[in-house]
Amino acid sequence: MSEQSVMSARNIVTAIPGPISQQLHVKRLKEVSHGVGAALPVYIDHAHGALVTDVDGNRFIDLGSGIGVTTIGHTNDELVKAVQEQVSKLTHTLFTVTPYVPYIEVCELLNKYTPGNFEKRSALFNSGAEAVENAVKFARKFTGRGEIAVFDHGYHGRTNLTMAMNFKAMPYNSGFGPFAPGVHHVPMSYPLRDGGITGEEAAKRAINYMEKRVGAANLAAIVIEPIQGEGGFIVPAPGFLPALSAWAKANGIVMVADEVQSGVARTGRWFATHYEDGFEPDMFTIAKGIAGGMPISAVTGRAEIMDSSHAGGIGGTYGGNPVAAAAAVAVLKQIEAGGVLERALELETILLSRLNELKEKHSVIAEVRGRGAMIAIEFVEPGTLNPNSAASDKVVKFCHMNGVIVLNAGTFGNVIRFLPPLAITDAQLHEALDVLAAGLETL
């Protein structure tokens, strides 16, 4: 076997976690707030492509991408080069004091590739939650209204406002209130659990709730994930999103697509919104995969909405930092050059084929769903729709112990989600799915 092929494989050389990771974890518990959890306490030393290597020399196949962040691949060569060049030139000035070029370049690319045939503007921030907060600010300023509608099973962040927008209290919200007012939770389209109703029927249910409970004239914005992330990669039934956006448009309500997890090539399109004809958001929140691990986020939207704030009303010390912006430009230009979106769709074909085979074999899997390299399986008690978090937890642990990083998700904690870097090879993906199959056999 060649050195290259050896380096492309999993390689578990110690117990998981290994002795050095165990020592570091003891130190972590002494020095780091216990509120900062650890799903898998192995301490990573280096990574490239779809492989991460811990301090003990264990090499894992990564099917999580740092929760959808390293979409382009760990330590992508062009991204690393861009960061190295930028960090040697300029690390910070603050764009609202003395501007710089990479910020404008990021905005130009996002304005070009977000859906919508209208003039756009963008503004840059640090995190997905910060982008969502600012989208709400823009919507409130533009409409002069205060109320916000979000959806069951949704997740939007860990700041005070975004915690109010989350559906699931534990672990994101519990004990941290009171939260920002003016947020209303609306029934979501969840095809597996909706009893067969259509997308249009689910939209009618949601619209009726908003009309009766909130009042259309009071709503500044509807904020929705086109594919819900933490909620378990729930893809709403066809027709749901277009019906919502049509109602929003008719009532002067700003439609915000939260594409923090689903955007930037993850689903095989620039944005998941591209899949739904007739779904026409006014604004997009963007983060995670945009810069390959460097902290940056964005709000992109209609020029008249994005220009509605007074000068100085939008900003932040580190928002659109030049090094992070240079990384984002490197990622976005690679997608623009071609091959990245196509790779996500190739991974979708492999994932759906292998996972549906496992579904046929294991009645504990109720559904395989998702788009592109954003695919999930939901676990139930066989013969029912009762959530089965014990089964998913056992499979996740098996994968971790055998060199594959996977993530759980879902309101009921019964979903395993797959977010591989698009740099993963077919062989690496099949090897990781072989481990998953072996984990299912242990049930």
C-alpha cells in the first residue's frame, strides 16, 4: 500500500480517547467553563481534507465538518494561502473606520450568487447568530414593525434574541432567560410526522396561526431555515416555502431564509433556497461554510431593506475582519470556478444509496432525508414513530470509537446527520458508512 493510500485511511492506534487526550481533558475541566461541553473529548492536532488527527495519532474520517463549517475541506490549500497572504498584510482596522478590499469582495460575491433577481446589498458579521440578530434589526427598521415569526424545530443561535427564536430549550436555552420578546413559534412542515398533509396545507396551518395569534400587520419578518439544521435536517414538504413567501409578500412581511447551515454549496446548490421554485426570500443569513473555519457571517438582501438603517446602526468591531474575509473570498471563488456544487451532488448519490440500503435492513431507521452533502437518518422504535434517541446515541458512540466523527441532531435527539467535507473521497465516505453499518448491527 502506498504512503498516500495509508494516509487517506482511518487509523486508530489507542483507545478513544487516547492517553494524551485524557490528560488534556483533565486540564480542560480545571481551566475551561463546564458549560462548554465536549461531544467527543479527543483533542485534534491537525486536519486536511476530510481527515482529522488527534494528539495521540488517531486519524478520524470527519462526517461533521465542524457542524458544516469546513465544507470546502480542512486546511484547503487555496484558503490557507489566502489567509497567510492577508495576515501578513493587514489583520484589522475596522471596516466602519478605515475600509479594506476583502470586505467588498465578499459582499460582491454574495450579492451575485444568493437567489433573487433584484438589487442586493450585504453586511458582514462574526457568527450565524449575529447574522440572524442583524437580519431582524434590518426587518424591524424597514417595516416599522416589531414581531418575528419562527418555526417549530428551528435553531438560530445562542444570543438572547436567537435563544428566543430557538424551538428546543435544552441545551440551548434552559436557565438562561428571560429572553427577548416579540418572537412567535409557528407550526413547521415535518413530512415524517405530519400525517400526510401537503406542503400547501402545512403552510395554511402556519399562516392561520400567524394571522390569528400575531396579526399580519404586526409582523416584521418570518425567519425560516429552508432545511432545518439542529432540528434534524427537516426538509419541508413541496409547496410549503413558496406559500409562506407569497403570503409574506402580500402582507409586507420580510421573508428571511436562515441559510447558516444549508448555504454555500452544502446542498449542491449555492443555497438551499434554489431548490424551491416560488420561494423568494428578501434576506439571507449566511455563515458556517462561507470561510472554511475562519469566523465570518453575512446578511444579504434587497437593497432597499439593507439600506434602511441609518449609518452607524449596523456594524461591530470584528465584523468582516480582513483575514476572515480573505478566507471567504477564497472559498466563494472556488465554488464559482466550478466542481464544488457537483461534488456535493455526487456525495448525495452515495449517501442516499447507502443509507436507504441500511433503512431497508434496519426498521429502526424511519427516514433518510436531506439534499446534497446535508443528509440525515431519523431513528424510531420499530413499527412506530416514537423517537429512539437511545439507538442513535449508541450508533454515534460506536462510530466515534471506530474512527468516524458523526453528529446527532433533532428535537428528540434521535437523528444522525451527515455533513462531510466536499473534499472527502468516495473511498473515505464508503469506509465511514461501513463503520456506520457495523454500528447499526450492534443494535
